[in-house]
Amino acid sequence: MDDEGPSRTALVTAYARAYHQIADRPRILTDPLAARLLGVTADELTALGRPATNRPAGGDVAEIMRLGVADRPRRLFFAARARFAEDRMAGAVAAGVRQAVILGAGLDTFAYRNPHPGLRVFEVDHPATQAWKREHLAASGIDLPERLTFVPVDFETDTLATRLAAAGFSRTDPAVFVWLGVVFYLTPDAARATLEYIAGQPEPVEVIFDYLADTDEDRAQLRARAQRAEAVGEPWFSYFTPGDIAAQLRTLGFTDLEDHPAADLVAGYLDGSTEFENEPPAALRPVRILRASR
């Protein structure tokens, strides 16, 4: 990510979620704010979804937009992981949790659709991303909820604990942490440090995150995708086997783990569809989403 706004990944994800609203049925995630935040209309999204020969020409920005709409399996996963996280936040609220921390919030819109009046949401992200987002929120007429707190964190100079404390986050009350599309861009040590911080929160505490599974059958594809990510300036650094990440979490005190392959997660929201019944699409291998709580 540069210092001018959100990363390529954040933009692709946002366009995918916006296009999902008009292109996919059944709709996995209902997010009427995604397109508004981006400042894009349904007609413009539809044009981006047409076959390449029928699309208007464009530069890097147009290519980012197209990446967000063109790959249906990836688009469905972005919707499914957000839906899974929001379902889990609802469960945490029902259990009495009143704090949610969205790590690497990017262009996520949950805080502006938050249906839980008592839930305070802390959006953690790079200052440049947050500045871009706040500018576009204002331009699109999306109000900032009273229960939302922006937490700008530059991990080169700041620490998560310090910045959250300064923002009013209670270290002595339960919380749920959502950490999507981030872990693979961190070093293993940085990922571990964040999990240690989360594990230090009083019970009940829960974290939902996605990761890249380094397994024998997917290793070649994982390496190829990592090379493509590095080529566009957003290299991947962390991979885990499902057994290794489970062992780390249990060592940190998490006792209830739920780990889903991306294809299975998507299929679970498609009302009995057999679309992913056989070989998982390449875009969904080897991604997994994990919930850990205690």
C-alpha cells in the first residue's frame, strides 16, 4: 500500500462486494453501502462485469475494478467471509460483548450498517487508508455512527495496544476481533504478536481471520499466487498448516476452534447449491477462515 489511500487488495475486495449486490443470487452478504462508498453506480458495475471485449478501456484503476467483479468464486468468498464475521459478531453481542475491533478494516462497511445499538466498533487501519475512507464517506453522504471509533495505526511507528488504549478501547472488557484479508501480508512474528494481544483480552474473547494454508496438495499453487501478489507490490509473508495454526491458538488459550476451507464456507451460504461440490475453484485454494474463542 502507498501513502495515498487504500491498497489494491482493499479496492478489489470493495468492488467485489459492491458487484455481489447486483450480480449474485442468492445474495450472501447484504451491503447497500459498498457501491456508495466507492462512488460507483449499478450501471458502471454492470459494465465492468461484461466480457473483456465489451468493456471500456482503462488503466490501473479500471483493472482493479475489473478484478473485483470478474472472478465469481473469489467474489463469493469475499462476501462469505464478511457474512461469517458479521454472524459471529451477532453471536458475541448476544453473549454480552459490547466491543468489536476490525483490524485492517480497509473499505469494510459493517460499522455504518451496525444493527447492534450497544456495540462499539473500533476500525483499525493505516492512517492513509482511513483518510481516504473518511473523505469518501463524507462525499457519499454516509454518516459516521456515534459508536464508531477510527484507530489509525502505522505499524512502523505505532503499537496496536497503545493506539487502541488511546482510542478508548477497554482492555478489561470482553471483545470480538475481526481480521480479514490481512494475516498473509504480515510476518509470522507480527501475526503471532497480534494473536497474543487478542488472547490477553478477558473472556469471552473471539477472533475471526482468514489465512493461507500451506499444504502438500496446494503448495505449488500457493507459491504461484504469492509470486503474482509480489509482482503487484503486495507480497505475502505468512502461511500456516491448519494443524500448526490450531496448535498456536491452543497454546495462547483458545479452546473453541472452527476452521473452514473457503469453498466450504461459500457453499454453506448458497442454499444447497452444488456449484462447489467437486474440485474447489483455484481462487479459493488454499484460503481458509478460522474462528477461535474462549
